[in-house]
Amino acid sequence: MPSLTPAERTLRARLAAHTLHAKGGTNTGPAHEAFDQRFYDQALADDPTLEGQELEKRAGHYRSAYFARLSLKSAKARRKAGAA
């Protein structure tokens, strides 16, 4: 197979992505489930009896805290980079 130009590789990748999504599929489901499971595990570590909506609520708070922590780290890094 002849080598493709960068533009052709981009078009081929775009075609593959659109075809995958048109069929209703993605390949990120297991990764998303594993990522979300960590927050359920944290909530259950605090209170193993949690179920239903309360478990969802607390896991959601752990997820929000995770992203807030990332945001704070990012802001600090930007401030440090701006000062340099």
C-alpha cells in the first residue's frame, strides 16, 4: 500500500470515526465505566451501606471534587508558567 500524505491519513481517520459513530458504537465504553467506578468505590469506602440515589449523589460529589482538583492544579500551573 502506498504511503498516505498527512491530509489523506486525517481523512481516512475521520471516515473511520464517522462510520463507527454512525453504527452507534464507540470504543470508549469500558474506559468510561472504569473511570466512573472509582467514584462509586470512594463513596462506598466511606459508607458501604449506600445504595440507589444516595450512592449516585455521593459518587457525583466525588467526581465533581476530582475535576475541581484538576482545575485548581491547572490554574496553579498557568499562574506559574505566566510568572516565568
